[in-house]
Amino acid sequence: MIRVYVLDDEKLVRRGIIGLIDWEKYGMEVVGDSGTGEEALRFLREEGADILFSDLEMPGLSGIPFLQEVRQNFPRLQMVVLTMHQEFELIQQALRIGILDYITKAQIEEENVDVFLQGVRKRYLEAERHYQRQERKVETEKVYVWELPDQGQAQAV
């Protein structure tokens, strides 16, 4: 199950996002939510998550500085920005940080949430495969010898 954390300073918006989506359908579960960047960072340090759905404008630590802080402290955590801001420069900065998606809240409706979540899931799984490939280590200093009891098994191998 992909562990999701939802961050938005407006509690009704947070509850709406959590309630609107059938998370289980996409192999996801909401493990936490909060209204400030500081609370989110504390939760991520203590409990962890796989994907952070985050608003950009909140009291305290927010916006691009918040995304940079998350990326620095949790490099494997994937992020989806949910915001009302559509400024090209802001979108560009968020993409440079390495977010999975940038969605305006006005785009999230029951009719298109399926396409949106399928895309997020697909990109998350691709990113995870990338990390797993990077973590594989090839041992070049070891040699393994297989000893088989008969020639027939040797041919099969």
C-alpha cells in the first residue's frame, strides 16, 4: 500500500480531498494529514509516507521553500502539489524540485479524479523502480561455483 500524507491549511479542503478519493482503489492509504508544513515535517520524520499531497500557500513554512526542505530531508518522498496558483514560474520551480504532479484544486472533480490518481500512481511506481535500480549493487569481487550432482542438471542450468 502506498502511504499518503495530505497537507492543506484549510481543514475542509483537506477533508474534501481525503473523502473524495477512493484511495484503496489506487493501492493507497491516507496515513496522516495536517494544516502546517511544520506538522507535516514532524509526522514525516516520525512516521514516514510515500507520497505527500501538499498545498503551496500555508502559514509558516510553505511554498517552494517547503518543497525544498522536504526534498532535502526526504529525498525518496514523492510530492504532488495541489494549489490554486497557476503561475508558470511557480510551476517551473516545483517541477525542478522533482514533484510528481502539479494540480490546481479547481481541476479536481469526481469526473477526472480517476485519471489524475492513475497518473500519480504510475509516476510514483516509475520513480520507485528508478530508486530500486540505483540501490542495486553488483559484486564484482566474488565468484560463485555451483556444484551439481549430475550432468543432466548442469545442462538444464
